Amino acid sequence: MEALKGVRILDMTHVQAGPTCSQLLAWMGADVIKFEPPNGDATRGQLRDVPNADSLYFTMLNCNKRSITVNMKNPDGKAVFVELLKKCDIIMENFGPGVLDRFGFTWEKIHEVNPRIVMGSIKGFGSSGPYAEFKAYENVAQAMGGAMSTTGVPEGPPFVTGAQIGDTGTGLHLAIGLLAALRQRDQTGQGQYVEVAMMDGVMNLCRVKWRDHQRLTRQELSEYSRPTAGLHATPRAGNDSGGGQLGNAIKCKPGGPDDYIYVVVQEAVWDGLAKRIGPDVGSPDLATDARFAKIGDRRKNQTDMWKLIEKFAANYTKREFMAILNPLDVPCGPIMSTADLADDVHVRGRDMYVELDHPQRGKWYNVGMPIKLSASPAKIVRSPTLGEHTDEVLKEVLGWNDGQIAAKKQAGAFSLPPKTK
Ligand SMILES: CC(C)(COP(=O)(O)OP(=O)(O)OC[C@H]1O[C@@H](n2cnc3c(N)ncnc32)[C@H](O)[C@@H]1OP(=O)(O)O)[C@@H](O)C(=O)NCCC(=O)NCCS
């Protein structure tokens, strides 16, 4: 049995932040009904790689869902929404501020229609405070949550990170909130409103940068490779480790853009590492060199230490260097490109890059389910085409017959009104 079997979700989310959450819940067995406007989630057509096919942007975030199109600007469409609300355990949305209110469905109204339903909302900045009215996308959240100001090199501009911490990170936060609220609902019979602001989620993911922000009031940040005296805000730290142990990205052979390996020089491994690399870089006594004797010494002289390690690494590829470091118990990881990962046996073996089929686009791949439940592993099913399950959902969930469906179709509940000239 799937972990969330029997949980039905009315999923009004779009783009990335919401769909990534509902896809995870679907992979855990929830029945996710993707409730789309008649022209569909905008991402279906964004960054298309195959003409007239749902884009990878859409297919990769909407697996294991059923799609129904409903026009919320039509009274009969709203009536369908109300009927579905009564049959669902969770409703979730990540519209711009005020969209649901403009449809006439505040949280209070939704709670009145179905007191058991849990509502999940993602907003850029939440529903309160001076930023509440603003829309947001991934990089806006990274900018405002403290990620960009702390990413990059000190002398360069702020950078966004490749990981979608603003969108997918927020989706993960919402999933946790929804499951907690569902557990409470099961005990009390009452649903509640779960809100996650993207800015808050990014701040949470930047937690250790706030550690450093407060340390700066008392001391320099000795683990940073650049001086931090006199700073009042956590600086960008390049590839410094950000933790108690020293770390850095080390360039390897043959010197291509991804020919690097991240190496953490843990206190416990320095002796073995120094004995292995020292003789090859003209420092046979590296293990007893006073400049690097203790972690405090290595922090002070880390630039010299990284130069020695990089000199050694110049003779090896990132994989070869990894094979040298692993037996020494040195925590390390080659910088994996998407091409490296797509072909990686470990990745394939853990079902983290999964081949799927799609009626419009043929074979494609999705990143797999990162949460592994031993008794109910995820089975990944392709994303739905637009409105693929409209009739099915109306029949199965609402118990409607063909006549009732035809009447609502006639009334425009599932389509856009014809364009007037
Ligand atoms: C992502 C975002 C910036 C996109 O902005 P947008 O494209 O202007 O979309 P909005 O959510 O503001 O509005 C959606 C529109 O679709 C309409 N719509 C949505 N579902 C509909 C339906 N079933 N039937 C009819 N209309 C529908 C809404 O009425 C709204 O139109 P309106 O402005 O005329 O009321 C915005 O949704 C947002 O800030 N969301 C919260 C933060 C977030 O999740 N961002 C990350 C996205 S990855």
C-alpha cells in the first residue's frame, strides 16, 4: 500500500514551487487532481523542445497526477470547484497574491465549505508584511532570502545557485506542513491553513549564514579563506566549506569546466592525506610541517595548503583523484555535470534518473523520487496531457453521469468562452 493512499488533493498549483510539492505527495500515493485553467499550466508551453508537446518543464514536475480543466471565471466552473472541495483532503495553490480571493474563495470560505480540508499556499513573501502583495519567481526568492548575497566570490557580483531552493525548496517545506496539518486534522477533524513564503524558505536553507552573521559581531570568521574583519554581513565565500572543517574545489586533469573535485580536509584525515601527497609535490615532510600541523594552522595557511593539493591533483582526473582519496577516508566528491550524472551507475541504480514514455513526446527522463520508503517505493507515471482526466474525475470523484457532464460542458465550466471580435 502507498503511504498516502486515500489522500485526495485538489492541486491548483502552477509553474514549479507548488507542482514540485504535489508531485512528491503523488509519488507517496496521494490522488493528485491537477486543477488547471482551460488553457493549462503556463509551463506546458514554456521552453518547448518538441513541437506541440508538453514541455519538459511541465512533464518533469507533474508526474503521477490527473489533469482536469475548469474555468474558475465561469459560475458553473466555480460550482465544479465547490463540489471537488467537498471531496478532497488538501487544496493547494501558489497563485499571485489575491487570485483565489478574487475568485471568491478565501481560506475562511473554503473552510466553511469543507471544515476538514487542509489548505496549502505558497506566496513569494507570505500573506502579511510590507512585501505581501508582490509576486515572486525562483531568483527573486534567492535574492531576498539571503542566498544570492552569500553566493559567489567576494570580489564578484552575487550569484544565484543552480539548485532551485526558492521553488523546489519551498515545495518541500510545504509538503512537510501539509503532512503535519493532515495528521492534526485526523485527530481533531479540523483542517487548517498552511502557508510557506519562498523568502522564508530560502532563509531557512541559508541558516548557517545567519550563524556567521552573528559571529561577525564578536570575531573574524577564521575558516573563511578571505579576511572578514570589519564586515557586518556574511560575505560571499567562493567554495569555502562553510563548516568547521576546511574544504575547497580542486582543479583536476584535463582542466575542463567540470574537472574539479570538492575535497574536505577533515582534521582526522590530514595525516594520511599529507603523507600521500607530500612526496609527490616536493614536500616529503608535509605531515609534520608546522604550517599545517593543527586545524587552526591550516585555516591560517589554507591558500598554501590548497595550492599543494591542487599541484598533486593536476596529474589525475577527478575520478582518479577520488579513487586515491576514498581509501584515505577523505570526504570528497567530483563535480558532476548533468552528463556525468545521467550516465552514472549509482544514479541509475537508485532510480534517480528514470526513463518514461509520453504520447506527445516519446521517451524522456525524469529525476526520480529522492525519498525512499521501504514499504511503499514510488512508481513514477508520466504527466497527464491537458484535461486528460476531466470526465474520469467528474465520474469517479463526483459520481456524475454523462448527461450531467454534458450540461456543465455546455455551460462553459471546462473551457474558455469563445473570443469576441
Ligand atoms: C508565479 C507567479 C509570479 C505567476 O504570475 P502570473 O502568471 O501573473 O499568475 P497569477 O498566479 O498571478 O495569476 C493567475 C491567473 O490565472 C487565472 N487562473 C488561474 N486558474 C484559473 C482557472 N482555473 N480558471 C480561470 N482562470 C484561472 C487567475 O484568475 C489569474 O488571473 P487574474 O490575474 O486575471 O486573476 C505568481 O503566481 C506568484 O507570485 N505565485 C506565488 C509565488 C510562486 O509560487 N512563485 C514561484 C512560481 S515557480
